[in-house]
Amino acid sequence: MTPPRYALVDGNNFYVSCERVFAPRLEGRPVIVLSNNDGCAVARSEEAKALGIRMGQPGFEVRGLLQRANGVMLSSNYSLYADMSRRMMAVIAGFAPEQEIYSIDECFLRFAGFDHWDLEAHARRLRKQVRQWTGLPVGVGIGPTKTLAKLANRLAKKHPDYRSIGVCSLDALAPSQQEGYFAEVAVEDIWGVGSRWGAKLRALGIASALELKQAEPSLIRRRFGVVMERTLRELNGLACLSLEAAPPPKQQIIASRSFGQLVTDRTAILEATATYAAMAGERLRRERQASGALQVFLGTNPFLSKEPQYHPAALVPLSPPTDDTARLIRAAKAGVAAIWRAGFRYKKAGVMLLELAPADQRQGLLFAGPEEDHAERRSRLMEVVDGLNARMGRGAVRFAAEGLEQAWRMRRDKLTPAYTTGWASLPVAS
DNA sequence: TCTGGGGTCCTAGGACCC
DNA sequence: TCTGGGGTCCTAGGACCC
């Protein structure tokens, strides 16, 4: 029996593709989707890439270019992408016994005991099905390890030999053919090699996937550590990374945002951090965890180098650990009280929940205060709040501390409708 | 005017202990 | 002439991912 095969399936230009499903006017034009606060490009259509717009490039830098090319700039519509992702992942799940959802637009599949299958043909059917049922284009790469599946996926999407098919299986290639392709892949395009390591590898004369594959493992281990050595071994077909079908419990939860405008007002900071504490709390309860410590952090705008900079943080212990938004907000306020200073223009604030542990294994207190006596009622209250917000939209029910006006909220000037998750925004076919 | 947010893992070094 | 060695825990920083 041959060893298992891995596939990596991912959505092409995922956020842009999600938008295009519901807005045919975006077809054939340069389109970019901006990060939160309408900051930088996080997704680009092929036409936008052809214009030279880079990943992470600030929106204001490309506005003119995009306008001249009849292009479109959109705010990110995260609830739309999350919903489209769920649909896409569900369709893909029907094609393999094991699936690891790796990010909003990618998943790994593992095929063990599929010796007599034509996985490439299988992947083509998968691709067609996803397109038909969700409207989303995906690419598929297949290989004996996750790293090789990633590399094959890259070929499937970028290489002229594969682009039109959208599927690439390394198994279909003779070793010499594989080497030819590997030689064409830049070393920083390998999964696990970023720009820093890429530069260091190049300094050692290792510039392509082929050269890393053929490098001396002990040298790589010594200079780059165990992670890179694993990458090297995976490139050589030795599976070092397993499929994680069930996501491990989170170790920390972060909720943070940049402000729409610079903030000098203490009340605004308090409202914002209360809002982030509530967001983090909601995620915490969804994970069925409780937090033993909360950290609040603030920051000025590091791009304004002439302004005084201040990036404080405060850690507030939560004893006993909690998943109650009211307590998280109280802790966040205490944190802000400790670090807030007048005279700075703040750009960003956030809340981190740390020391997470399963909510049902919380250690009892020897001397329980009135707080604990109410724990049962509190957790029922939070359930109701979460339920209402899930049904009626985030913020339908919220704590007064989060503020009403929320003038500090991030910019989302170019937001598309909630096509799939809001009744009022359902597209109408006529 | 204008530059995101949310995560993980590894390593080195210091403190502390025996 | 000449200052041990090893283990654990914690933290900060650096790298990576999407």
C-alpha cells in the first residue's frame, strides 16, 4: 500500500471571488478587498495583480491607479466570507474521508488507502462541484506531504502548464519532471519560508525549492532550527506534519481594532476596550473556555514618526477564571485606568484573553464570594445574549459600557451587503 | 487624510533549585 | 591557582502562517 496522499484545496483570490458571486459587475475588472478599517489590500483579483498592486499595499496608494483602470475597491465583508467559507468547506468535505480546515479559504485533505484511485480526476470533479454549488473557483494540489501539496497547489494556480486545469498532482510527474518544476519555485514561496528566512537561505546559495530540497539537513537544522529542517524533509516526501481534523483548543483570544480616527478621549478608549472585551468573551464562550487573565493594550500610530509614541499594556488577573462578559469588561476598564495617559493620539486598542482552560473544569474557590453564587444565573444570561446576537446580528444586545454612538469605530466605507446572512440583503433574482 | 487582525511555534537567556 | 552542572520554568523576541 502506498503512503497516504495529501491535497490542499484553496479558494482563488477568496474574498474577491466571494464578492463576485453576488456582483457580476465585478467580473473582468481589477478588484481589491481592503483589510479592516479600509487599510490595505488583503485580496486582489488577477486583473488587480496584473496592475502591480501588492498584497498588503495601503489602499490610498492604489486608489488612483485603480480608478484609471475602471477598478473597484471594497471594504472587507467578513460575515459574507465566513458564510461562503462554511459552504465551500462543506462541499469539499464530501470528497475525502479526512479534512483539516486550515484557514478561511484553505483546507487539507488526507487520502489513505486510495491506491487505485485517480486522485487527479477526483480533484477535478471536486473543483467542478464547488464551482457549481457555491460559485467559487478553487485550486487543488496533491502530494505525499502537506508541504508538497501546498507546493503543488501553487503550481496549479500559477504555472502556465496547470493554470487552466487548476489541479496539479505531483504523483503524475516523473522525478526529473518534478525537479524541473521545483527549480522554478522561489524558496520564499515554500510553505514555512518567509521573507526573512528566504533572504538568509539565498545568502547560502539556496534560492529555489529544488535547492532547499537538496540542502544538507544538519546545516539547515543548525542555521534555521527544527521547523525548517521539517520543511526540508517534507519536500523530500517524508511526512512530518499530520492532519489535524479537530482544531486544538485556543491558547489565547485577541480582539483588537484600529480606530476610524485618532482618539484622544478617555471615554472612547473605555468604550472601545469594553466592546473588544465583549467580542473576545463571545469567542471564549463559543470555545467553551474560561480565561484566567486579561491584557489590555493601547497604541499610537507608529507611522506618524514625529508624534510621541506610546504602546502600553496592562495584565489583569481573573480569579477565578471567567467567561462572563461583565467581568471581562470590568477587568478591561481596570486595565485602561492603569495605562491611559492624556496627551497622546491613540490609533488602536485591544484586549487579549490568556490562560484559557475548559470552562467546565474551573477550579472552585475556597471562599466563594457572591460572584460565584450568581455564576449559574450569569452563564444563563450570557447564553441568551449570545443567542440573540447570533440571530439578530452582532451588537443587537450589548453592554452599556460599549457605548451607543461609537464614533471611534473603524471605517468600512465600501461595504457590500450581507448577501447570505441578512434577510434584508438577500439578492433578488428578476 | 490614508498603512489589518488573529494566531502558532521555537529559541535563548535569566532565575531559581538541588 | 583558579569559581559545577544540570534541570525546570518563565518571558521576550523572532520567525512563520493566512
